[in-house]
Amino acid sequence: MTTCTTANGLTLTLTTLAPDEPHTTGADPGREHALVLLAGTLTSAGGTINRDSPFSGPARGWYLPAGTTAAFTAGETGARIAYVSSPLPPGTPPTDSAPVLLGGPGAVVEARGHDSWEREVTTLITPPLSVRLQLGETLARDGRWSTYPPHRHDTSNPPHETAVQEAFAFHLNPPTGFAVLLAYDDDHQVADATATVITDRALAAVDHGHHTLVAAGGHDLHYLWAATGEDPQLITHTDPAHAWIETTTPKGPSA
């Protein structure tokens, strides 16, 4: 089991369940939760979900409102899961809502960017389904850039930007590869960025500053992202030095 936590208390945990292992989660009245199946099979009172890997098929999982408890059992090959827990604002009233099934064949996959910075984004949770928690998956294929151009979301200035902290769980295909996470503050440029080498099943948190990702050539990068903050929306502010690329059009096939 591995866990990362942002400064505002959002936690993202990766864990593996053995074949037929039971798992119970939720119940905390001060936090909202989500569980995403990364690989394997999970069965609950609401049915069975399965997934070969993060790179095959749409995301599946459950959103668990505050105070909700859900029990799951791994299938005969076990299960790899991501568990997300996000604090609620003080004074949030209790809810009697049941767990909500996420993803599946009806999930909407959005294409963002183009050419060397094209990726596929599946958003699983946003308010008003949740109180503050936002959750989704991004897939950048064949060495492409993602979370690009570099952006930040650390200042509450809607509708231009919101203050939201973020945690990531990364997977690479093939798993022997790597990616690079670049992060830098407003008073710096990309040349001054902190570079973090990302390996398969790594976790990372971004509390502030601009950030962007790139996978090694020939590798697919998948990452589950979870976000929460004082603002209920995730509105990003693009680094002005790199915003020009948002106005470009696809190059098309080479001559």
C-alpha cells in the first residue's frame, strides 16, 4: 500500500487485494470517498465490475458520500484499486445517499490537445455529485505531453482560476518506462522547474505552482487525478509564456 497526501488533506492510496479478499471503506462523516478499480475484479452488493488494466477499457468505481459504507470482495485474480478520501468543509450536513457507480461504457472520454500533446480525459466525479471532490483519469499515448501547456490552480479567483490541490497515481505501458513531472512557481520559468522522474505506480501531489507531464518516447502514460480545495470547481490558469499553443491547429499527416 502506498499513499500520498496534499497539504489540504486529500489522500490518494494504491493498494492490492488478494484473490477473494474482502474490503470495507467509507463511513467517515467528515470526508467523502471514491474507489477506482485499476485492474482485476470487484464485487459489491450493487454488482460486479472488472478491468484488465488502467490502459484497457473505461474506468470503473464508486463514489461514496460522507458517512457511506461499502463492502467489496476481490475476484479470483485479486484487484488493484485506488482509494481517494477528501475532507469536507466544517458544518457540511450529513447525507443519506448511497454509493454511486462510476464510469463504464457510458463514460464520456474527451480528447484534449493535439499532435504531441494530445490526451484522452475521462472525468468521473465533479460537484454537485460530490461536495468538493473531483476525480478523473487521463491517458497520454506514445510519449506525448499531458497537463499541457503548463498550468496552475492555486489561487481563488473565479472564473479565471480556482484554488484546488491535486494528487496523482501514475501507470506506464510498458511498466519499465518512465515519465517526468515538471513543477515551478510563478516567480520562476520552466528552466527553473523541479523535475520528478515518475515510474510505474508512483504517486505525487501538487499543492501549488505550474505543472506539466511528459512520458518517455514509445510509452503510454495513464494517471488517475484527484482534486479538492476551497473552490468547488477546477479552473486552471495557463502559464502565459506557453498559452500560444492553445491557439494552434493539428498539423495533420506529414507529406
